Amino acid sequence: MRSALVVILCGFGCSNAATSPADLGVGEDLLAEPDLQMAVSPTDHPPLVTVSTQGGPVIASPEIWTVVWQGDEALGAQVNAFHNWMLNSDYWTSSLSEYGVGVGVAKGVIVIPSTLPATVEETALGQPITQTISSHARNASSVFVFVVPAATQVTHGGVGECPNGPNYHTEAYDGTVYELVSQCSNGNPLIQALSHEAAEAATDPHSLTTPAWGAFDFLSTNEFEIADLCYGLTANYMPTTDAGAQNYVVTRLYSAKNAAAGMVDPCVPAPASLPYFNVAFDPLVVPVDSSAPVMVAMKAFAFGDVGAISWRIGASPGIQFTPSSGSLQAGEQAMIKVDVTNAGAGDHLIFVNTKTAGGTNVTTIDVSVD
């Protein structure tokens, strides 16, 4: 995302305790009840996020190298085994076939013959990344996945990036695609981060130069990739029937086809036991300034009987929501007042409605500012 001020509100699944941030800030609840109006139908909703391609290439058959630092050889073998399972799994092929991505290959493990300190600036990783890539044969399908040791904190400008990263994919000096994945103890579990970045590296490998699949229907300067749009939602797989085999808990991925259909879960694979429900905002993009509040309609909807849908909005500096939490039945809407104290000319609020996690019918609207 690249703009002066972007506010992203997403139903990111905090009803699932296994994937919910425990320290999510919630704004002070106000006594005023939301302005409720009945929609035509409980299934009535604003359009879901549109995913399209900007014409850049995808990696149809990824060839993934797992790269670890000295001392993490055992971890490297485990990650390579996961890549081998994932790239040949129904999870991978069924979720990504609509984007032109199919079966891939786990190429093996590369060990960097040095160790990392307890704290390392992100820019200092450039040299080992460049040396590793340049010393191995590669092609347009190659992806190098650098897994930072669990004991190493990566900083950016001297500020630690845990618990949420860094996890990203980008391009090296020669256009080779690589991922940097951390093991922050309070962030996404490693397997979820690996599956997230691998899917986005395959469907949007050159996002900075020749972007492929993403959500470009907000502002031309912003992009949300297919795993971002299902952040926090997971699927469980047992890769073998061996006694004691560990489940792989992977990230779910956004389906452009399902979103266009409008009446099915856009995050795949979808659980069979819980109907799709969410809150969505209309419109998705709203110009803002600091001189006056903005009123935005938030609509609750469901494709089955789920009961009351609770929601809350996380507080963010310079942004105030009135009300900041409440409960709606599918088919109801609430008018939310948004005060933005630090907006500039040309800034916008951007609302991204995605699937909530199942179980307790809670939609947490996660707020961040760029």
C-alpha cells in the first residue's frame, strides 16, 4: 500500500481465538445506539472486493528453495517438507487454479554458512540474500524462501518488527523472486506465513514492477493480494495418516470467482459447518479531510442462519469511530461516524470487507494507517 493516508477496515476473523490478536485495541464504546435500518434481505450486501490482474506474469509451476542460516538445518528440512506437500496438494491447486497456478516443486534446502545476531537491521540481510541467489542456478519459476532464525529480531530503522513480521515477497537485483519470513513468537505461526507468502509470490510475483493478481479497485496506488484479503483465516490439513503426524494449518486464499458469484464464501477452502457472514461498507472508498466527520453505512449480511453478528472497531491514532462496537442481525445496517484528525488533501478512507472466522459470530474490524 502506498499513499499518504489509508485506513483499512477488514473483517479479519478475530472470532477464532487461535488466530486472533490478543492485544487488539478497541475504542471506547459510546452510549449512543447505531442508526439501524432494515435491508431488503439478510443476504443483501455491497459488492465484495474485486480481484483482477494488471497483466503481469504469474509463476505457473513454482520451484521453491528453502534457505536457512547455519544451525537451522533441521528447521530447513521441515520447511522443505511442507513446501513439497503444499505445492502438490489439493489446497494449493484448487485454491490457485483460477489464477493460472498449478503444481510446483520443492527444490531442497540451502544453508547460509553463518549465523545471525539476536538483532539485525533488515538492510543487513541484503548481502546474504544477494549472495545466495547469485550462487545458485535459477529461472523465471524460482522462488527463494529465506527463513529468519527464531532467536533473531529483524529491525527496520532500528525498530523491531515483531510480532507481525517481517513477512513479504519481493524481487532481487536480477528480478528473481524471494520471500523473507520471520518466526516472531507472537505473530502468525510459521506455516501460515509460508503459505501466505508462497501463494502471493505465485500469483503476484513482480508486484513492484509488473503486478499481476490483486485488488486494484480502490485507488490506483494501493494493492491487496489474495492472501491479504483472507488474513487470519485458516484451514487444517493432515498431510499423512501416520500416527502423531502434525496438522498443517495454512492460510485461506481469496477466490475472485467466488467473490464475483456474491453468495458464497470468497475465502477458500471454506468450512462446511458455518454459513458465510460479515459486515461490509458502502461505499468502499470515501474521500476525507480533517474539517468534517464522514458518515458510512455498515451492513451486516449472511448466507444462512447465524444469529446476531457482533462487531467492534479497533482504535487507531487520529481516527475516532462512533459507535465503535455493537451487534446487528443480517439485513440490518448501522451508520458509523468517522472523525479523522490527521487527513490531508486527497486522502481517502478505504474499507475492505472480507470473511470473518467461524464459531462465535464476531466480526472485528481491524484498523491500521499507512
